[in-house]
Amino acid sequence: MTASAFDDRQLRSDGSLRHLLSLEGLPRAALERLLDAAQALRPAALGGTALRRRLAGRSVCNLFFEASTRTRSAFHFAATRLGADVLSFDVSTSSAGKGETPVDTLRTLEAMGVDCFVVRAREDGAVAALAAAAKPQTALINAGDGRHQHPTQGLLDMLTLRQAKGDDFSRLTALIIGDVRHSRVARSDIAALRTLGCRDIRICGPASLLPDALELQGCTVGHDFDAMLDGVDALMMLRLQRERMVEGLVPSLEQYFVDYGLDEHRLARARPDAVVLHPGPMNRGVEIADTVADGSQSLILAQVSNGVAVRMAVMLELLER
Ligand code: NCD
């Protein structure tokens, strides 16, 4: 079954979320409900004990088959600040190394009473496949699967945009730059921007790093960064994902920065109040200059803070009954 066919299983018949696997096909009402909840949770998200009873007695397991700093830490803090028991399972030192399949790992931990799995996987559709194998009451959250989706990143990006630019996405011009082909973040962002009504989504990168035109329907696609900056409200940078790339897709990192790097000169061609997002980890000097990453228009650390609130909102929707 394809990844997208699995994604239909994430909603219950009453419209509430059973899993969070993809932003593709997630109704606008569900998206906005999660964003509103995250916004309300923000003051408590960064510390304190006020919300410790909300998920007391529930168990969350972080199951990361790929590296992560921000996503894994944000899920950990979100769950602990809601009072859940958290197992941050280190796959590299687990029985996965002895040949255990991910489904057997999931069932083993389910048998210990895990209510929710936060899963990052190398293969597209792998989290949906685990969701299909899980018990009916177990919730799965996709923390990034291959190139497919990274729904909580998409949500935190939308929350950050909404805080900076207001909630009328139909007035927003968003430009996504770089390695879109290998990016699950870009796929989740594009899906969310479309659902929220953004009419001007621009996609820019070298032809070798853009996906099939079919995936970018309705977006303005181009290869000349300077020519696409006029009127842009939000620049959404992406990392060059060399771990998912065959060799030779970019001539050199130096040339990539010349063609697609965001420096202060380029940023000055966007709207004066334009904001800059990057999901991290950044390759400074490859896709983004220090002056922009650390500059006054950068929302990169606001994204990180919003990441905790968004993951709290998602876990509450999935687990609080
Ligand atoms: C992203 C990821 O892993 O998909 N990072 C993140 O979760 N913040 C983006 C990336 O790796 O480039």
C-alpha cells in the first residue's frame, strides 16, 4: 500500500485524530484546532509543572531509527511537561541491531503499556505501516519518515508563520528554497500551506533537487533565486540532505551557496518585514549565511520553542480522554 493510502487512517469518524502520520489530506479544521491548542499551550510549554496532570499515567515512547536533536528533545519535553512517562528508546543499542523487526519492537513495547509511539524512520511510509500493525488504542506520531512527511514540523512552521504574519494565509507569499526533492519538511509545509489557503507558494532550487512537477501543482516553480524574491513574506530554507542524496546533484557546496544560499543581500530583495525559517539542523555557509541565521528577521529559535507546544497539542489530542 502506498504511504498516502495509509494516511487516511489517521482520523476517527468524528474527525478527531487517531494517529498523526501526514499533513497531506488533514482537514483544515483539524489543522487549525491543533494550531490553536498549541498557541494556548505556549506559556506552559517551556517549563513549569502546571500541566503535569494532563497525561499523568500515560506512557510515550520515542522510537528514532534516524538521528535527531530538536524533534526528539521537543517530544521528550512535551511529554514530560504533560506528566507522561517517557521512554526515549535508543534504537542503535537495542535489539534492532540483532535483527528484530520494527513491528516486533513496537509490539514488545506495547506489551509494556506504551500508549503512544513517536517514530522517526528512514523509509517513506514506515510510520504508517507501524500504525497499521499497532493495537487499536495505540497512537502513532510520525516524527519524520524518509522524504515523505514530517507533520509536527509542518505544524510548528505554520504556528510560527501565523504568529509573525497573522492567520490569514491567503495573503501570504511563501518561498521554499533548496533541496525540496529530499525534504519531508517541504512536503508537510506545502500540504499545510495549501490547506490553510495560501495562494502564492513559490518553490526554488536547482532542477536536480526539485521533485516531479505533479507534486508541485499550483506552486510557482523556478531555478533563479533572485528572480523569485519580490514580494516574499516568508523564506523557508531547507538543508541540503546529503544523506538522502546520490552523489553529484550539486556541483559544489560553494557553488550551491552562490546560487541558492540566503545572505543579507538576497534577503533585502524580499519584503522588508519578511521572516526566515529553517527547520534545522542548519548548514551555515551552505544554504544560509550566519548574518541571516542570527539576524533580526530569523525565526529559527522561535520555531524550536513552538515545537514543544505543537507536540504537546498533538499528544493531548491523541491521548487525553
Ligand atoms: C528535519 C528533518 O529531520 O526532517 N529536521 C528537523 O526535524 N528539525 C530537516 C532536516 O533534517 O534537514
